[in-house]
Amino acid sequence: MSFLANLNWRYATKKFDTTKKVSDTDLDKIIEAIRLTPTSFGLQPYHFYIVTNQEIKDKIQAVAWNQPQVGTSSHLLVFAARTDLATNKEEFFSLISGGNPEVRAMLKGYEDMVDGFVAGKPTPESVLPWSAKQAYIAQGFALAAAAELQIDSCAMEGFDPTAVGEILGLPESQKAVVMLPIGYRDVSENPRPKVRFTKEELFTEVK
Ligand SMILES: Cc1cc2nc3c(=O)[nH]c(=O)nc-3n(C[C@H](O)[C@H](O)[C@H](O)COP(=O)(O)O)c2cc1C
């Protein structure tokens, strides 16, 4: 099927078939799509958790309004936004310079610009809205990649982020912002028809 046909095929799946598991090969493709997500300045201010432990999935379901797509999923992807921006920036410049001080010196203009951005977000609270947006883009990539593989999923923000952080033992510098349970739809599922505003309602051409 084409990309658009797959986007029409997918829907927010509420219950997965617990006898069917996503293969490692397909999971790797979704992970790679997430890894390739573009981010502001390229900083990738996030970390991802892939939960297959049933007990942990059940605990997370309990703090997610008991939504069954969590516990019945094959894999539960949790998207955590980082709030340690200065450390994140340091890691990134170390990566793109290959740890070479001369290469890093050549990147000074770029690094100075990013330093200015970092200085403008001095607290975790000021970083989170920005890093969370990047995590949501990653979720969109994962959702589209899953659809391409005819793997069902459900984007979710209906959960208690603090409780999920405690269950997963997230460090202070990471906040769970969005989740994506994936798997294969249960036979009892009734895929809902797409409800979308029209092209005319959503788009304005500026010629
Ligand atoms: C950021 C985000 C958060 C969402 N949170 C939930 C959720 O917690 N539970 C749920 O059942 N669906 C959730 N949804 C699914 C939406 O309700 C669904 O995508 C929307 O109604 C469109 O339907 P479709 O995905 O089936 O096309 C969420 C979707 C997005 C994008």
C-alpha cells in the first residue's frame, strides 16, 4: 500500500491482540525512524523507553486512565523529554566534532548560537516545553513508520507523567511526555472512520 493508504489504514487502536508480537526487525525500523527525527539545532533532547515487561505495562496502564491499549500492546514506547539542556548541548558538540578540539573550534559560530539558546532556558521548567515538542515530532515519525509496516499504534498523552516517571525510574532530567503502544489490533476492534476537517478548512494558500 502507498504511504497515504497506510495513513488511512491506521487508527488510534484501543486494544491489541496479545498473542501477536512486533518482530525485532520491524521494531528496529521504527526505532530507526525515531532516531532519524529532525530536531531543533539537531540537539535530540530526548530519550526513549521500550517496555515489554508485562508487569510494568500493567502498572503504567493503571496510571493511564486504565486504557487497555497500554497493557495489551506488544511494545510500549515511552517518549521522554530531556531538561538538562547544557549537558545535552555538550554531548551533541562532542559528537559532531568527533571529540576533536580543532573541529570544534571551526564550529564555534554554531556553538555560540546554541549557547545563546541554552542561556535563554536556564531552568528545567523553561526547557521542557521546547524538548517536549521535539519528542512529539519523534512520536509522529514512529506513528508513520508503524503505519508503513502495517503495525497498529495509539498516540497517547492521557497518563500521569510523574507516575510513569516513577514506574520507569526516570532520572530527574527526563519527563515522560507522550507514549505509543504498538502491536496488532484485536479482532474485537472497530476501526473508527477518519474524521478530519476538509482541505479547504485546514489550508490557506498564500500566493
Ligand atoms: C498527542 C496525542 C495524544 C493522544 N492521546 C490519546 C490517549 O491518551 N488515548 C487515546 O485513546 N487516544 C489518544 N490519542 C488518539 C487520538 O484521539 C486520535 O489520534 C484522533 O482521535 C484521530 O483518530 P485516528 O488516530 O484514529 O485517525 C492521542 C493522539 C495524539 C496525537
